[in-house]
Amino acid sequence: MNTRIKLIAIAGVLLLTAFSCSRNIPEPVSPPINDNIPPKPANFTASVGDRMAFLTWSISDTQNISIYRIYQSDSDSLHFRVVAEVTQTSYAANNLHNGITYYFKVAAVNNSGFEGYSSDMLSTVPDLYGIIINDGARYTNDRNVGLTMVAPTGTRYMQVSNDSTFAGNPWENYVLTKIWELTAGDQTKAVFVKYRNHNDEITSTYYSANITLDTHAAIDSITFTPESQPYVAGELVHFKLFAEESEGQARTTVGQGLINLTLYDDGSRGDAVSGDGIYECDYIIAGNLDFANATVYGNFTDRASNTAQQIQARRNMSVTRAPDPVTIFGIVPPTGFFDRLQINWNATPASDFAQYRVYRALSANVDSSDYLVEVISQISITSLTDTGLTANTVYYYKVYVVDNTGLWAGSNEVHASTNANLPPDPVVLFPPVALPGTHDRLSLSWSASHDQDFLRYELYRSYDNNVTVSDILILASATQTTAVDSNLAADSAYYYRVQIMDRAGDL
């Protein structure tokens, strides 16, 4: 068992008493007759903090003092253990448990290794201390803030200050909350506090919390690009608001609510750099907008809830809306025609109408790069017959409405096939009639052909009733529907047939 030898003077007699100890310490050395016993430490006090106690003491005579030996116990019994040996008159006991009572003693040891009387026993309770400003807010726009004092039960006094010297700030009764006035000037502020518990122990250090005082918000400017206007539907416009402080909320409004946008300073949605105090947004012009010379406003509220004075952009904004598209509701091949299609659409309501432009293609996805069939400048003309087409072929169409600013909108796309080019219908050949007063002539007539691609009539004669194109050709005409066949033999029978030739060579 380790022993500690303590010299006690009673009525001029020196007694040696042994106490149990949990740490090996040097064996005490009996001092020479002329050596003084180390004095007993006095004014032994403790300052407490989070999981620690800061011990201080004084000594009446430091001559020949080598070290101070610190004893600690978790109860008020005599089961103390040596926890440290220090050369100064203070010691920080760390890694304690908050809310637990600890007991300490300190004794001086001289250069000969002789330990003197220990101090009076000191008890202390470390605990969690602190201070919270405005429930932990980072910013405030008011110098008057709310403090929440964090200290254990039994805390009696507190000292609050705007600086760590606590100069001019008296101790006051401990309260859980307190209204406190920060110093003037927009910048980060600190509030400091110390506590004293029921044992009149002062916290080992001060505690502090920070908050940024911000009482003013301002906007430098608001801009939007590109410069050229008016904008049209689908065009991207970039807005920028310069506020010179981050973590705020910025918005832009165009006109009386024509456009309302949140601007960002987080590196997204068009913002170039996060946290630089420049709030930005990319906006695609909506298709329903149509206005001229609208004012662009910038609005900003900073992180401390200060609202900046609204400003205006140096130029106004104009947006032109493309005309509403028309709808093609009919496309048909006219009966009896193989080279044309008829298209019908509804009239546009555009007040600044300029023209309809009809485009055609041989495949889907018609656009303005395809064949322009016709330009129509009268708003009331809403139909078109497209001619000169190939028979039995599918064609695709789209009608564009163009306004006076050059904006346009395309209709739905439709398609249809032209009719097949069938052989021409036969005409009716009326019975031949002998011309009066003649014996060698017959007058012939027939009905007109209405074939779309009619080319000519061909009149053939034969001596039997099987007239073909290999027989005698009497007439080939594109216009005549009558003929006189002469130089015939008297009292002879003749047979005739009219063939219709179309442009495709069909009979």
C-alpha cells in the first residue's frame, strides 16, 4: 500500500500519520531542523464550466515551494486521490461530468519533497453554461435582442456585457431570458456572460454568442438582356439584381404583374455565382404575353428582413405575341379532278394580320422551308385549291398566319391524296345525218368531254361495226364536237366512233 506521511504538530510534538492514497507519490522527507513546514494553501476557490472546474489558491510564502499537489474525490469522504502536480497556483480539472459534485484539496510540497498541510476541502459542480441570442438567429435588424441564459439549477447571479472586459456591467440576479441592447453599427456583434452559482463560484470563463446586426438593405441596379426588343414567345431573357449581400430574397416584376419572377443567388436557374449578392434568373417568354414599354421593377429583402427601396430598370420591356394559329379543318380532292386538292381553314382573329402563307411538302413535318403554294393577303379568304399536282399522290400542308411585325404561327398539319387519273369517260356520238342535196357527205356530232386532262377528240370511220383506232382517222381536234365526212360512196354503209384522248395518253 502506498502511504503519505504527514507531519502534524500538536503541543510541540511531531506525529506521523499515514493515509491511503491511490497514486504513487514521493515518500515525504523529514525536513532539516532549520527547514520550515510548507504553509497551508489559502483562498482555495473554484470556477466551474462545461465538464470542468478551474481551481485557484494562494500561499503565504512561496519560498522553497517546489510543486502543489492536487487531490480529488467524488464524495466528501477521505478517499482522495492525487490527480495532478503543478508549479503554479491554479489548475484546470477537465473531463468531469456535468451535474456531479466533486471535492478538491491542494497541498504545497517544498524543495525537499516535504508536503505541508492540505487546504480546506472544496466542493464544486461543473455544468453546462451558455447564452443564446434571438433563439439562435444569425441576423437581426433590431439592436434590441432577446437573450436566453443557459445555466444549471442553483445559478444565482449573472453578468452580461457587450465586451469581454465586463467593464461597467454589474452582477445581477439570474433570469432565464433578458432583453439586451447591442452596440450601434451594422456588423457582427458578440454578447458575453458569466455566472455565479449557489456556492458563489464564478464560471471559469465567459460565454458568448454572436449575431450580425443588419439594419439596412439596398439595391444597386436591376438589368435584363438581350438588349434587342421586342421579345417574342420562347425567347430567353436573363434578369440580374445587384444587392451586394447574399442570403436575401429578390424578385422582379414587369408592369402590373405581367411577369413575376424570383431571382436566385445559389448558382442555379441562371445564377452564375452562388453567394455573390447578385440575384439572377433565366426566363423564357410565355406565349400569352403581348405588351409594350412595361416598367421592370426590382425588389429585395435581406437576410435580416430589411426591405430595400424598390428600383426600376433603366429601360422598359416590350413583348410581341405571335398571332394565334389557324386550324385546317378540311382537305379534299375535288370530284373529277386528279391534279388538285382543296384546303379550308378558319379565319384568324389577329388584329394585325398581314397574310396567310400556305406550304406544301411530300412528307410530314411541313415548315416554312418547304414549297410555298400561295400567299393570301385577305383575312377573309380561308380556302385554296392547289392545282398542278400528280395523280394518286399524298401531299402535306400547313397554313402560317403572319402579322405586321413578321411574327407567325403555323397551323395543324394535314395531308390527303389526289385522285387517281382514270381513263376518260366516253362521249355520246349522235346518229350521222346525210347533208341535204348531197350524196357523198354525212354530218356527225357528239357530246362534249368533261375529262379533267382532256387532250382531243379523234373520229374514226370503218366499213364494219368494229371501229378501232386502226381504222380511218377522220378528225383530230381539241375543240370540235361536229364533223362532216365527205367523198363517200352513194348507198354505202359507214360506221363511226369518237375516241377521247387525255394528256396521260389514255383513250
